[in-house]
Amino acid sequence: MEIRKIKLNNQIIEYQLNIKKIKKCYLKIISGKVIVNSSPFFSINDIEKLIYDHKETILKQINNYFPKYNYIDGGYVYIFNQCYQIILKDVGEYKAVFHDNKIYVYHYEIQEVIETNLKKILYDYISKQIDYYLNNDFVCNMPIIEIKKLKSRWGACFLKQNKVSFNLVLVHLEKCLIDYVIIHELCHFIQPNHSKLFYQEIEKRMPDYKVKEERLKEIGI
Ligand SMILES: [Zn+2]
């Protein structure tokens, strides 16, 4: 792993370069940071050209990025795009209580306690939505729903296991964006790939899905 710098539109940005035993070279942006994974056969010039070709998206994501949480006493966390203040009252009880726009946490392991709650909140929302969509539209069986911390995806669909996974970070976002990810994953039960037909299925159910996809790209994971 190496941290390198590159100038994009008069702005110097850092990127993390990982040389791996892979065939290709690809970049991703996670939490406002640019990461490039590359095969050893790509030169720095190739790599920087790749970054340069995506400079508008990269700059947009880096400059728009702001953390969705700061798990400290007096910190905050966004839930469905609404900000909640964190107040620690450490009495050694592993629980959190939500009141108005505040979260009272009763254990010093703030992040763990809050994330346990967030998992449940997101699970409840997603299962309610999936239930609704299945009753009104889709013909698949109720899938197993999993909430996980995924490194670089909003969600994933496992056809054979009849399972859908969702990234825990979705809980911080507006519900309409979460709905897009839900519909996206459910449509994989109709079309497993990302073909034109697949996006047509999404469009039938969410005509303005492109706006949501764009918004998710800007937010980044
Ligand atoms: Zn997909």
C-alpha cells in the first residue's frame, strides 16, 4: 500500500495505491478516500490516466463527503437523513434510548451500542418495504434479509440462497435512496445481471431511479 498524490483541476488529492495479484486496475471511493487496486503490470501513467478519466466524479465525491456519524459523547449520527445527538450516560447497561433528536447511550462502547440499534432499525424498515413490494408486485418468496457492513457495495442479491444483503451505512440515508437499493436487489430475482432488461424492470417500479443512482454515487459509501 502506498499513498500518492495527483492534481485534478488545481486540487491536489491523495489516493491509496494497492498493487495486487489481479488482472485489471480499478478505482473506488470509500468514505471520501480514493483507492486504486491494480495489477503490477499497470504503470503509474496508466493508473493516473484512470484517475484522470474519472476526475469529475472523484472531485464531486471527495468535496461532498462528510461523515454520517461521530460516535463520541456529544457527537452525532444520521438516521434516515435526520441528525441525532449522542449523549453518554455510562451506567454499564448495554442499551440506547431515543428521545426527540437525541440518543442516550448507557454504555461507554458508544459505537457498538448504537450500531446494534441501527441494524435493527434498518432491518425493520427494509423488511417492511420488501413485504410491501412482494405483496404488490414481485413474485419471489420473501428472501432472507441480512444487514452487514459491506466495504464497497450498497447491497447484494444471492439468488440461490434466496437472500439479500444490505449495507448498514444505508441507515444514514434518505428512505427514498434505501428504497432504490431494495428495488435494485429485488429486480435481480427477475434479471440476475445488470443488463438493459434489468434496468427496465427497475424503471417500471421507480421511474426516476437514475436520479437516485446518481445521488448514491455522489454520497459514496
Ligand atoms: Zn446489482
